[in-house]
Amino acid sequence: MEWSFVAVILAVALVCPRASSIGANWGTQASHPLPPDIVVRMLRENGIQKVKLFDAEYDTLRALGKSRIEVMVGIPNEMLSTLASSHKAAEKWVSKNVSTHINTDNVNIRYVAVGNEPFLSTYNGSYLNTTFPAMRNIQIALIKAGLHNQVKVTCPLNADVYDSSTTLPSGGDFRADIRDLMITIVKFLVENGGPFTVNIYPFISLYNDANFPVDYAFFDGVSQPVSDGGTFYYNVFDANYDTLVHALEKNGFGNMPIIVGEIGWPTDGDRNANVEYARKFNQGFMAHIAGGRGTPRRPGPIDAYLFSLIDEDAKSVQPGYFERHWGIFTFDGLPNYALNLGTTNTGALIQAKGVRYLQRKWCVMKPNVRLDNPQVGPSVSYACSLGDCTSLGVGTSCGDLDGKENISYAFNSYYQINDQLDTACKFPNISEVTKTDPSTGTCRFPIMIEPYYGGAAHVQVFFLSLVMAAAVTMISIL
Ligand SMILES: *[C@@H]1O[C@H](CO)[C@@H](O)[C@H](O)[C@H]1NC(C)=O
Ligand SMILES: *[C@@H]1O[C@H](CO)[C@@H](O)[C@H](O)[C@H]1NC(C)=O
Ligand SMILES: *[C@@H]1O[C@H](CO)[C@@H](O)[C@H](O)[C@H]1NC(C)=O
Ligand SMILES: *[C@@H]1O[C@H](CO)[C@@H](O)[C@H](O)[C@H]1NC(C)=O
Ligand SMILES: *[C@@H]1O[C@H](CO)[C@@H](O)[C@H](O)[C@H]1NC(C)=O
């Protein structure tokens, strides 16, 4: 019996060589985040073995306990100055947000991401003085807690921390204004066994530059590859990654491990953000890293986290409307498109289970109201300012709606985000609730999911389990 069991395991291990494992970024800037337990089940069913978080939310980490999923917990930029100036604060952070979860919930925490792209030029240098001291204090706190062998400090940086004097990868070096700081950080990472974490975004290259060659953003090959002294580049990902490799080599850190902290493509909110391109990019990326070919300058496996797991309707749209649409899953855990992660035998994303929706009803514009009704303009502005209208606009999923449908979309978004409150569909005499789904073609009029009350729910579950335990005790006594 035992031997045949072992034989089965061996056979499975031989037939299915461990596919290169892919991670995912799990952000929670949503009006209605999915309950963490549902997300963890979804991660497991899709064979996603690593997650990267942007904070250390208690319920999220608890839900990840015992899953064996590798976790990178995050420290938001706003906390950097406190952690930089106080050893005590860093110790408290590690104790509360790392030690507790490892020791009591069995969470497989492997990295602490100190800050998130803190040197982005849009931050005007706000975090230049605090990022490195915060990393150092967190490292000291991890050592004190005895966790430094298991948990490594890193800092996810945008690819704009390096550039190339020649525009070719071989000209790569750290950005002149932060070069010394970058070298200090890299040295520190090497000393403590932490990886260099970089976020690479071919979509942004295309978004920012109308002349950027579209094919070069993807992985299907280009007719005119870029030659870098006889090394040929067929996609911007390889070129960008190798620019970093050259920057590291040039400064004496050629063996530094690299993690791609974020990579992905949005599905909506811009003419280049759609399901077709997102699928093409992510599927192409998966194929590109499968088999561990790596890049021309750094052959071998690539360690990467897709950006992102789930759409987030409360993210700032300052970078662009696409910002709320990076998910491979919708806000309610449906696959945004067919993507084969190479981890499940179905080869397609598996939707979240147990999602609870509000009622099947929508808020729309009353049929007999005219478009030039003076209430329309201010109502739509109001609805869009508090709802989410990022799927309206040229080239987006709801870009083909007519004027009335467009207005209905805005009303419905506001209504759903407000949990279908009656008062949220009272745009003066111009709106009404309907039970007929107004969705058309690619445009989905969502029904919101039930709000998740983090703390309260877990208190309820706690009491429920007490009651259950009592019941079990009684049964066994009887
Ligand atoms: C733990 O992390 C959470 C979420 O990021 C944060 O709000 C909290 O302040 C942290 N706890 C400590 C003691 O620093
Ligand atoms: C950075 O500076 C610009 C221009 O001075 C300003 O508009 C912006 O608000 C600043 N951003 C931050 C994060 O301080
Ligand atoms: C960082 O430190 C430098 C030198 O001490 C100082 O000039 C600068 O104002 C500081 N920047 C911030 C954002 O605190
Ligand atoms: C629909 O709404 C968007 C955003 O409010 C606007 O840009 C677009 O022109 C509207 N389309 C129509 C047909 O009214
Ligand atoms: C709504 O319609 C009613 C009845 O037609 C009218 O009395 C009322 O003034 C209207 N309200 C607004 C805000 O237009």
C-alpha cells in the first residue's frame, strides 16, 4: 500500500516536471474586495504559488496561513519615515506583521517589500532619505526576531531607477541622480541575501509613446530586432531586464538575483488596454519564461509576479483609466480572459467560488427622459466622481454605448458601489431601478458583491466555531 502510494507520487513528479512557478500581486484597493478566504482558494485552485502584497492586512495574512503559498508582505511608502527613524517601530512592525503570522498562523512569509516604487520621479524625491534606513531597520528587526534566514528584505523599484546612455541594454546604469543610493541599497541587499525587485511595464512604453513599435511590446517576434553589438532583442521586456543586468554588472553585482515584482497588461480603460492585448501579453510572457531560457544576458529561470490578480475599482486614475483594470480576474473573481498559467490541467483560469452577490437589479436612466434634460450633466458627473466610469471612453469595453446607455452605466456604477441603496438611484426624476440586465456586447453592467466586513466576519466565524466546538463536545459527551 505505502509503496504503491510512493510510486504514484513519483510517477506524478516525473510526468509533471514542476512548471516554472508564477506569482501574482494581490492588491486590495477596491470598493468591495473579495473576502480573503475566497481569494486564497482561488489562488490555490489556479496553482498560483506566490503572492505579493502591498501591505500586511491581518485577515489577508491569516487566510494565507497553512496554504503554503509564498508571501511577500509590503510596507506602504507612507510608513517609511516612521520605520526609518525608529528601531522600536520597525521591531513592532516585524513582530505584528511577520512574526505573529509565521508563528501562530503558519504563513509562509519569504520577503518583506519595504516601500513600493519609492523613487518614482512623480514622488519628487519624498522617499529618497527614508527608504534605505527603513530597509536597514526592518533587517535589524528580522535578525532580532530570528527570522532573517527565512524572510528577506527587498524593495520593489520601478524600472526607471536605471536607464541607458546608448538606449541599448549594454549602456545600462543606475539613474544618475540616485546612483550612489542605488549602489548602497544593492550592496545592502547582497550582504543580506535579498533580491533586486523590479517592475517592468511594456504597456506604459506604448501608452507614453504613440510611436513605440507595438510588436516590440509583445513576445511574438519583430521583423526588425534591436541589435546590441550582435545580441538581438525581439521584445522590450528582455531589453529592459538586460539593461538592469548590465547596470548591476557595471557596478560589480553581476550575480545579484532579480525578481520581476510586477509585470502585466490592463484589460480596459485605454485604446491599448483590452482583453485581446492583455491575453496576448500575459500568455506570451508565460511562454517566454517557460523552460527557463531567460534573457540574452541572463539565461535561466525568471522569477515573476503578474500584475495583477484582481481588478481594483478604488485605485487612483492619475496614471490613466487603465489603472483599475490590471487584473487577470474581475473584481468578483471571474477570469477576464482565457489564460494558461501552465499550472492546472484545464489550462484556463478557474473562477472564484462562493462569491455572494447583491440582488439582480441595476440603476438606469428612465426611458422617456431626454438627453438634454438639465439634470443629466450634473448627475453623470456626480455618479462618475464617486462611482467608476473608467470603462467609458474611446476604445474601452463600454466605448460603443449610445448616449443613454452611457448615462445608465454611470448611474449603475454609483448605485452598485453604494450597495444598491435605494437613495443611490434617485437622480432627480431621471433614474430608475430595473431587473433587466442592461449589459451589451463587451460592456458589462456589473452587479456588486456583498461587502466584506473583515474584522466583524472573523469575529462571527470565531463565535460560530465556538458554537460548533460546543456542539461537537456535547455530541461526544452524549
Ligand atoms: C502592520 O501592517 C498594517 C498594514 O500595513 C499597518 O497598518 C500596521 O500599522 C502595521 N503594524 C505595526 C505595529 O506597525
Ligand atoms: C511633485 O511636484 C509637482 C510639481 O511641483 C507637484 O504638482 C506634485 O504634487 C508633487 N508630488 C508629490 C507627491 O509631492
Ligand atoms: C533629504 O536629505 C537632504 C540632505 O540632508 C535634504 O536636503 C532633503 O531636503 C531631504 N529630503 C526630504 C524629502 O526630506
Ligand atoms: C460616454 O461617456 C464618456 C465619459 O463620461 C464620454 O467621454 C463619452 O463621450 C460618452 N459617449 C457618448 C456616446 O455619450
Ligand atoms: C420630478 O417630477 C415631479 C412630477 O413630475 C415634479 O413635481 C418635480 O418637480 C420633479 N423634480 C425635479 C427635481 O425635477
